Amino acid sequence: MLQARTFALYVAMMTLVVIASNILVQYPLPGSIAGMQLGDLLTWGAFSYPIAFLVTDLTNRQFGPAIARRVVIAGFVVAIGFSIFLATPRIAIASGSAFLLGQFLDISVFNRLRRQSWWRAPLIGSLVGSLLDTAIFFSFAFAPFFVIFGPNDPFALDNAPILGLLSAEAPRWISWALGDLSVKITVGLVMLLPYGALMSVIKPMPGLKASAQG
């Protein structure tokens, strides 16, 4: 019964993160730095979404990869449902695909590294998961090659200085992807703090192949 309640809690947390991210992604950051408008690079959703990796890693630590995948699938269903109502079909496909594959990669990497130093599995898992998530989402959502998913966004395809600062130019969606990934990496590092703090409370189930640190 306790395990069922804990699983339901993880699903509820993942659902909350997905819902919050789908709402916050509609609100660009205000202000500017060195003449660069932050709203052209980031939305508040970039800060909330990486928390999903923390939820996945804690589930994986306690219950193992099979249960962690179930939690991710629950989040995937919510992500698709909200994206259908909040965005275009192309964005919905990009969002759902990126979430599912990024989280599954995180689970796989975490499980392979869980016997090593306590920080290695959650950090590397979230970093490679974030990299895949960002690559899939922005490519599916904006790259001309994936026009099969929906019409291109002309504004996203316009050339602009990379990150608004460099002299080199690239399609604007490249800067969006780089800005998003930078925030995910930063938040992923910050998420090590709550993960480390919860290690003494959330322990692997008996029989789960993990070291005392993993």
C-alpha cells in the first residue's frame, strides 16, 4: 500500500511538472542583457521542465527503471494532451517525442551508473537526457527537414546572430535551442542539491541492484 501511494505521488509530481511547463512555456523572460532580449531566447518553462528529470531519477533510485518508465509514460500522456490544446500539432509531436525519448535515455543512463558515485548517475543522466530532449524538440518543431509534421515557422527560420551576441548567424531556432539547453544544464546541476538531500530518505527497495550510494 505504501509503495502504491509513493508511486502515485511520483506520478502526481511528474504530472504537475508537465502541466506547469506547458503553461510557463507561453511566457517569455522579461528584460535584456547586453542588448539581447531574453524573451527571444527563453521562456519560464525552461526552468521548470528539468525538474522532471529529478522526479524520474528519484523514482528510478527507489523503484528501478521499470517503474520509472511508467511514471514517464504518465507524464507523456499529460504532455501530449496539453500540447494538443496549447500548441500546434507539430509542437505537440515535438513536445511528446522529446519528453518520452529524453526521459527514457535518462533512465537508461542512470541505471547503468547507479553503482558509482552518488552524483554521477543523476547528473550525467539528466545532462544526456536534456541534450536529446532539446535536439528532438527544436528539430521536430522548427527544422525545415521535419516539415512533414506541419508548416514551418518563418520567424524561427530567419537568420539571426547566434544567441543574439555572436557575429555568426544561424536560423533563430538554433539560438532558442542553445539557450534552452544552457538553462537545462544549469538547473540539472542545481537539482543535485535536492537529490542529495533526499538520498537518506528515499532508499532503493530491497532486492534492487544498487550500491548503498547509487
